[in-house]
Amino acid sequence: MAGSVLVFEPNLSGHRAHYVGDLASHLCSLGADVKLAVPEDALEQEGGRVFLRDVFSQVEHIGTPAIRKDLSAMANAKSRLEMVAEIASSTRVKHVYVPYADGLAQAWGAQLRPSAIFRPDVAVEGLMMRGVFAYTSERLRSRLASVCSLKMQKRSRWTQLHYLDPLAWTWLRERGWHDRMTGLLPELIDVSQQIGRQEARDFLKVPQDVHLVCCPGGVSGKKGSRHLIEAINRIDTSMPIHLLLIGKIEHRMREWLTRQNLSSRITVQDRFSNSDEFAAMFVAADTVAVCYPRHVGSASILLIAAKLGRRVVSSDWGWLGWATRAFNLGITCDATSAVGIELAMHARLAEIASGEEVSVHANSPDMTDARAAFLEFHSPRNHRAHWTRCYRDLHGLQTETCFQFSEVAKHLDNGFGKSTQARKPKP
């Protein structure tokens, strides 16, 4: 047995169950004795049923109690910190993984004695999904909050703190933060096209002769769903365009939709999409919309679209704007307005009509070295190699080669550094 490991995640929303399940399964394959701390009802939750069911037979499940929903963000983070520290102490594990460390890292750094939270012989790794400090803001309060957030992260005592966002990671490197503590983790993008476009559209009950726009996943303000719906509603009815959204709709969004007179070209289904539907939307789509306004961090939807060769219309801001432009994945727009998205959709239709569309599929002759390296970086094998590198080193296990982001950066015109500012470019 290589060693005892705790994987801690009391909230399985979003992509967290996927990350947790994949990490726990891979650690088991390395011979680790895995303690999986997830909610008591994990297998009754949507994400748990899909991503944790198979791994439960290989791990020791430690049920985490529900955290009160009325807590402030910092109180919630402190509660998670106390919970993981208590579980790590009681189980006497040698290695702790926190796949969602946002908030918890700051709560740890805010402690009077951060070094006293875990035993000195315990390795603790976390993953930061976002790094607000790397993104510009015109609001003084937001800038001050970002500074405080980063100071608290620096005071925490991670063995390794990974970042998912290259913008945040590069911002830290440029300012000399210790490389041993700070790593860039590839996204976990594990996709394959099992069916063809026509079959996918038949499965989703979508007409074959329309330009299909999809935004897989939840329907919410954070994902820019309202502006996207308004944009498609504004497009002239002579344009053969159709929007398909299948996902759980947030409360305020649901209320807004009840007051709208939606075009028949817009289909919104208020329910979780199962794994087959989620995959089929990418295959069936002509365009994948990633119009998230002021989105901080990376977005797996864009990466899945790129892996499957689907062009995107994305926000022109932050990581989304940078990735779309740097690797020619589609068209960017001002995602804070319906007009901006509408203009981008017209540009997308014109791109197809002119015959200038560029394929982004991995086997396409249009695939550039930069884009190929970008997609190779965000592979399941590379994700797991980076995640478990520290664990392998500590337990004398065979080293697995990590494909570094430097291999991507060397193909970019201006390298990767100050040219990746999160603010959108001036016209």
C-alpha cells in the first residue's frame, strides 16, 4: 500500500464530483488507501450518481455533514477548513487533497497559526479554480478584496497549491511566488465522439437543417443565459438558427423566463441533462456558446468544444477571451450585452457562408501546433500526472511524464506572460 490519502469535498455541485471521482479512482490504481470525504447522500446527488458510484467500492466513504446555507462565504470556508482538519487528524492520513480549495485557502491563511492546522508530517494539496487577483476591476472594493485574498493564500501552508487558470498562475510566477508551492493543473477533459451529427440531432429532437447553438450545462446569469436567449430572439427570423439549452435553471432565471415571449427557435428544458444528452449537444452543435460575462477562471465547456472540433462564440474577457483568440477557437464578443452576442452570432453565420470556417478538430489539417499543444495539455493523462506528481515523489512511485504548459506557450506569438492580461483588448 503506497499510503493513506484523504480526498475531501463536501459540495458536489458543478464539476466537483467529476474531479473527485477521477482523482480517487486514480489514487486507488496507485495502491493508495483512499478515504473519500463527501456528503452522506453523495450517491443520491446527480453528480455523485454519475461520477462516484463506481469508485465507492474502492474507498472508505466518510460522510461529511451539510454546511448551513445561511453562512457567509468566509464562515463557510472556515467550516470546511475545520472539517477537513478534523477528518485528517482522526484518520491519521499522510496525504490530503482538497480539489476545491477556493475560500478554504484564504480561511487557512487567516488563522493565527496556519502551521498548526495539520500535522507536520501530512502533505496537503489543493486546487484553486479561480484567481481574482489576476483580473482587472474598476471597483476599489474588489481590488482590495483581491489583495486580501492573495495575502491569505500566501499565509496558508500548502505542500502544493495548484491553479486551474493559466492567467492566475502566470500572474503569480511573474511576481516571484515560489514555484514549488504553485503549480498549473490541466483541466480534466475526457471526451470522445461516439455518434455522428445527424444521430445526435435525432437523439436531441433537433431539426437537421438549422444552425444549432448550444450552451451545455446549467442555465444561469453567471453563464450569460439571459443575454444569449435575448440575442437569439433578436436575430431575424429568416436566419435558420436554433438555440438549445438543457440544464437546471436558477431561480431568478426561471422567473424571468416565465415573462418572456420566446421564439420557437429557442428550446429551454429545465432539468439536469444526463451524460448522453450533455455529450450529444456538443456533437449536434454548429456553435457552442460560452458567453459568460466577466468570467474568472477557465471553462471546461470551451475546452470540450475545442476537443470535439466545434467553433465557439465566447466572451472577449479573461481566460475565455484569451484562449479563444490565442488558439483561434471561434469568435469573441462583449458577453455583457445581448447586442454584443447577437453581432457575434451574425459574424459566425457569415464565417460559415463565406467558407472561411476553420476546423479545430484534433485530426483537422487546420490544426496549428499551438492548438494541438493546448489540447494535449488538457488531457486526462496529463491532468492525473500533474495531480499525483507530489504523491508519487513522496512515496517513491514511478514518475509519470507531465506535459508542461511551457510546451504550449512556446508556440504563441508573444510567448505567455504579460500579453495574457485578463482585461479585454482595446479596439
